[in-house]
Amino acid sequence: MNSACLRPRRFSPASRFAPIALLAALVAASGAWAQSADTAALERRLEQSVRMIEALTGRIEQLEKQLAAVQGAKAASAPATGTAAAPAPAPTPSERDATAARLAEVEKTVGQLTASSGRDLRDTGLPLHGFADVGLHASRNPPPGTRNGFAIGSLDFYLTPELGGNVKTLVELNFGIADNGETEVDLERAQIGYIFSDQLTLWLGRFHSPFGYWNMAFHHGAQIQTSILRPRMLDFEDDGGILPVHTTGVWGTGSLRLAQGRLVYHLYAGNGTRIANGALDPNPGGDDNGNKVVGFGLGYRFAGGLDGLAIGVNGLRQTAVAYDATDSPLSRTRLGLLGGYAVYDNGGWELIGEFYRFRNVDLSGGSGTHGSWTGYAQVAHSFMERWVPYYRFEKASLDQTDNYFLAQANGRSYSRHVLGMRYNADPRAALKFELNRSNDAGIGRAVDEFRLQYAVSF
């Protein structure tokens, strides 16, 4: 290496730290984007990275001051020649090597922090990420039509085109296998947003309804979530879910950093949900009857000693119309939903709990108001950074005289125990084993299932 490369140069601290300051700004911006894309765990890692980068920046400044002090002391002790002071002696080879080693270590650490954020901050053009999974399913006492054996799960493409400036986009395209063996393609998310500030990002398009925790943190990529199955009440609409987990409309979200954490809010409105063929349809191609959904979410993510803890409340209201096979209206129900969640994800622990309360009003008959509820609790803990055993209990008590649930194939009361083990074969690959027992009010007997899944991200 040319020794001139190690010779101290005179420049301002601002120019010295400009690359690192820029990196910090990019990491912070990436954190805001992750929040808009609803990846709470990634946002927490990014915030920690920003704090570490700031500390490293201060360390670099301290090292340079120490080096300058050493040079100044040597210059002061050097004898004068004539009337001019003698030039400061160059640092010794050992001093140069020590300083270079420290700076190289800092640069290496910054690079690792950037990599740990889960994406390359220099991505441009059309970044493409994806998820895929395959598995095995076996069951005892299954309902009619259940298929056992090996199966392809889904192939999910996650695109985040970089348009520059404050414009953000997110597109998620999912390929799955239907019960008849045919390949189905669903445009799960297609949203375009504009970031005004940390306090406001506005999205327009089809997005995951911003309520609760699971629906925001775990999307269609199976590798992301700890378990194989989602909680049944939060299944996607085409998988028999009973909640409108997708919305096509407008969504405003933002956050406010406080001394002990971050306050996050969501406000959204969009096309109302219809019920056809026993399943929810979020009307992504246009509203069929003008009934709109409006909803809100408010959460708080703690920092400091409670880092990893998040709590929140949410609610929505809409009028849902159920249709028969000839597309004629059967019933109209005003859906009212309030929910809350609490999550702790730190130190190898994952504790998640959600609860939803329904207050639905029959608008097409005389049955009045109906109350129902559903919820779940999940606990997981990682061992040796690879093994993650987990358990989840789910329960739903749904009023079977409520037209909203009566029109849905899975709108029945149930309980389910889920016990599983996840093995992280690689940071991007997970092998999962899962046993569950479900008691469905419509089946009248317990159904036992064994599932195996191998899921990857790329």
C-alpha cells in the first residue's frame, strides 16, 4: 500500500463524516419505508443501526482528535529552526497502522449494519425479492374434500421499484395452487405512496388492511412468520378468512418519535367487502355497491429497557353485502370491529396476543345486533439461534345467527391448539414441523393435522 494513502489530511469534520452521515440518513429513511411496508421487526433493527452508526461516528471523531493531539505535542516539543517552527513529524508507522486498522474496523462494522437491515441501500431500478415454500400435509378425521400428501405452497414475488425522491411503490404477486390443481395468480398488493415526512406517508392502491399485528408484520411469504399456519381468523380471504385483511383504497400512516418509544398511527378508507360463494371479496377491481370501509389503528413501540414491546388498538366499520349464486343480494350487515394487540419480540422471545370484538347490525332483517369475538395467543423462544419451538391457542365465539358469519363457509365458532418447531437452516431458509388440533362447531369432531414446510426467501 502506498504510504501516502495514510498521510493525515486537513479537512472539516463535516466532509469527513459526510459518507457516514449519508449512510445514517439512508438507514433512517429505510426504517421509515419498512414501517410503511409494515415490517416492525426490521424497523427496530434499523433504529438500533442508526444509534450504533452515530456512536461509531463519534468514535472516529475521537480517534482523529487523539491523532491530532499526538501530532501537536510532537510539534510543540520539536526544536525551532531559525524563526520558523519545524514541520510536524509524520506519524510513526505503528501509529499509522493503528489508526488505519481502527478506521477499517469501523467501515467493516458499518457495512455489516447495512447488510443486517435486510436490503442493499444502493438498490436502484426494480429490486425483486421473493418467497417460496413446499410441504407435506396429513390429517385425521378431516372434513370432506381435504387433500393429504406433498404439495406446492406458493411462489411470491415482492417488488419495490425505486423511483427516487419521496415516491415509493410496493407490488406483491403471488402464484398458488388451487384445490383443483390449477395455478392461480393473485395481485395481493399494488400500492404507490408518497412520503411527506416521518409523520405522514400516503398510500393509494391495494394493501394489507392496517389492523392488529399479524396482518401487518407477516404477509404472504411463509418464511417470514414463525409458524406454518396463520391464525384462522386472519387467514387471507381466498383461504377462508373471516376478516377483511385486504383493502383497496387510500391509507395514511406515520409515526412520532417520543423519549421512550415511537407512536404509530393508521387511517384508511376503501372499497367495502362483499361476500360471494361463501368467502369475502375485498372488491379490488371496483366497489360493487358503494359501501365503503373506514378504519384506524394506533400503536406504541417502546424503546430502552422495554425495547421489543409493542401495543395497539384498531377498529373498522363497513356495510357488507352477501350474495347468492345468481349474484342477488341475500343480506346486508353493518360490520363493527374493535381490536387490540400486545407483542414482545426481543431476547429470543416472541410473545403475540390479539383480540377482536364484533358488534354487527342486521340491516336487511329484524335480527338486531349480534356480538362475537375471536383471538389468539402465541409464544415462541429460540435456542442456539436455530431452533424455535412455539405454541399457539386460538378461539372464536361467533354468533351463528349473524348474517355476516352465516354467509361465510368458515364463519363458525372454533378452537385450535398449534404446537410446532422451526429450524432455521439458513438466515433465508426455514424448516417447520407443526401439529394442530381443531374443534370446529360445524364439523362436530376434533380434526388432527400434521404439517411440514420448507420455506425460503430470496
